Amino acid sequence: MKAIIWKELKLIRKDKRSFFFLLLMPILFIVMFGSIFGGSADSGNISLQAVDQDGTQASKTLLERIGQTMNVKESAAAALDEQVEKIKRGQLSAVLVIPQGFEEAMRQGQPADVKLVQDPSAQASLAPIQAILNSVFNQYREQKLAGSLQAIGQTKAQTDQLLASPIRVENAPTSSDHFDYIDQVVPGMTVMFVFFIMITMTRRFFDEKKTGLLSRIRSTNIKPLHYLIGMWVPFVLTVIAQCVILFTFGHFVYGLKLGDLEALSLIVLALSIAGTGIGLGLSFIVPGEGAAMVITQLISMGGAMVGGLWMPSYLMPQFVQTIGHFTPQYWAQHSLVDVIAHSAHMSDVVGAVAVLLTFGLAGLVVALLRLPGFLRSAAN
């Protein structure tokens, strides 16, 4: 059995296709997704184009207040038509226009209108902009009310009491205080490409079958179970090494916080057993390498889509979330994110680890049941 393990480890190390699928591709995906979406949830990245046609101190003060919450990019007054054309072409979501007479209207106590020219099809990006603008405008309204109340003899304390909201929101932060999109990307890409080990596994078994090596092994005293374990262990070690390299890459390149390393290691071990266990069962069921490639793509990409590897599960429809619960990718991803982003520990991921081990053991059982028939077909 030791000889089989060493043989497989040497073959895996020389297999350039496995290196491409298991290491190079996930690193490229992490870099691509991390570069495009990294930090996109940060409110500081919300930007708004603005055209100040008034050009007064009041309009500049308004833009400065808005700029304290989001990134304001001011354009020349003559560029309004150009900005509107960009909105029509889908290149901008909105432009804030401060018309002439803004400061004069405020001095006279009249409504000072501003215009938000917007793309009605970009509601997702417009919602946070509108919320920030409403907050800033409410501050102006409160200042106006406070001035009016004090003008009729109200004290500052009485004014503050009248303007105080009847409902207060108490912030209760949890342990998830550093979640970033990279916390989703690195474990997501790692879990997705772990299951590409099934391509290497099925190819190795069919190679041994075609070259006659499997029939020669069958003629020796090696027990089928020992042969199965000898073939399986190198792939488990390969997946563990794959996960270590990818998480190390995420940690040093993107500052990924790994959390409890013991809990993380336990999940990686369970994930490696799940992926390779399913790969073993698949190797003895499929009729050929072509079918194995198709099924592996279906399991890897389909599981990634419904298991929440590309985006958080709670953003997907409810029926997709329900389907995801029946995939190993879902349990691996959620337990990894819990450790990385929510400071989970060993006791918090035991349930997910048990589910992953169940998937792996189910694949091993299928492999054990199908192994005798696979060996007979090799002999023929």
C-alpha cells in the first residue's frame, strides 16, 4: 500500500494538467474576482457625479457635506449635457445638478431645489445614493427648524428635545466586524476547484486500466481495500496542499484573516475527504473519461452556483438556497466563511464537518461496492 501511495504522489507531482486545474486556475480566479469586486461593499466607494451651476458658497458647502459620506466627482457646469448623454448610454447611474439661484433661495427661506438626473434601470446603485442625499437634506431641514424655534423664544435644550426622534436605534455589533468580499472569494474559489480533483482521479484509474497495470495488480496479493486506500490517500494529501497554498495566497496577497486555524484545518480535512471520496465513487461508476469530465464539470460548477461559492447564498432565491443545502459545497463554504469572517471555532463547525464527512464516506462506500466489478473489467 505504501508503494502505491508513493507511486501516485510522484505521478500527481508530474501531472501538469492537475497543476493547472488545482492551483493555477483557482489563483487566477481569486485574482480576477478579488480585483473586480474586492471592497465593493465599502460605502466609501459610492460615487456621485455633480454639476454645480450655482457656483456659490452654499452649493459648495452642500457638496462638501455629501462628500463626507460618499465620493463626489464635480464636473463643469457646461458639461451637464455630456453627463446626461452618459446616463442615456448606461455609463452613469446619476448626476446631481445644483441649479442657479440655489444660495439665493436658501437666504430667502424658500425651497432650494436640486435635481438628481438618473437612470431608472439602475435602481440598485441609486438606492444608497438617494439614502445619503436624503440624510444630508434632513440635516438642512433640522437646522432650519431649529433656527425657527429659537427665533420664537425656544431654548437650545427645548429645540433639541422637539427635534429628537421618538424612536432610537441601538447598534449591537456582532463578531463579524471585518467581512470583505475577499472573505467570500478565496474560500469560494478554493472549494470550487477542490472538486476538480475528480478529473485527475478518474483519469488515473482509467490510465491504470488501459495500460494493464490494474490487471497486473489484481494478480498479486494486494487486497482491493489496500489498493483503494493507496490510490485515495495521495489525492487527499493533494487537496490539503491545494487548500493550504490557496489560503496562504489569500492571506499574504489580499490580507485574508484566517481565524481559528484549528477549525480551518478541520474543515479542510473534511473537504478533502468529501471531494476525493466523491471522486472515488465517480471513478468506478462512469463509463469513460469523457463522461467523467462532463459529470465533474456539472458537480463543480453546478455546486458552486447553488452552494453560494460565487455570491452569498442569502442573495439567491429561496428555492436555490434550499437546493444548495444538499451540496457539499454549501457546507464547506459556509463553515469556512464562519471561521474567516465570523470568528467561529471548532465547536461551531462540527455540524458542517460531519456533513462533509458523510458525503466523503458515501463516495467511499460506492467505490468499495463497485471496485470488484471495475477490477474484473480491467482483467478483461
